[in-house]
Amino acid sequence: MKFLADMNISPQTVDFLISLGYDATHLSQEGLHHLSDPLIIKKALSEERVIITHDLDFGELVAAGGLVLPSVITLRLRNMAPDRVNQVMEQIIQHHLPTLRQGVLITVTENRIRIRQLPVK
């Protein structure tokens, strides 16, 4: 599984995912600070990466485009500290890795995890 972290996700989360054995990168590591959302989606699709973000736009763009991939994990936590995000990412990976491969939108709040299969109808 490969991950692409948006600018609003800490690079510490990328380091955490790498420590778990996953291929993960951050937009800032690639000098792509100002890449538009549609181009980020295109990059994730071409590299077969799951987008990790705090931004609702990615899920909306993927759904509106009728896309099957890339999967998007949208973290809507009150506490976006890297330790908390890493804990949530570990839970998602443990419980939802097969669905991430199939193409899903996962939205995580403090109280629930919502999963929508792609393409969204």
C-alpha cells in the first residue's frame, strides 16, 4: 500500500507509515507545495497511492468525477497532532486495508469512521 500525504498532514505521519513498512510520501518532500487538488488526485492515481488529507475537497472531486480510485482518507479530527493522526491511521490500516485497495472514501471523525465505496452513486 502506498500513501500520499497532503500539505495539511504532518510529515511525521509519513515517517510513521514508513516505519510500519509502507511506501509513503508528503507533497512537501517532492516540492509540490502548490500543486492543485486535481493534479494531486492525478498524481495519486498514476502512482497508485491513497490520499491522506484534512481537506474535504478531495473526496468531493473523486466522487464528482465518478472515479474508482484513488482512495481518500479524510481526517476530520479535533486533535490533528501527529501522535493522534498516527494512531488513527494505524487503526484504519489494521481494519480497512482491503477496502482501501478497492477504492473508497474514508472520513474519520472523533466518533466514527464512514466508508463510501467508489464510484459514489
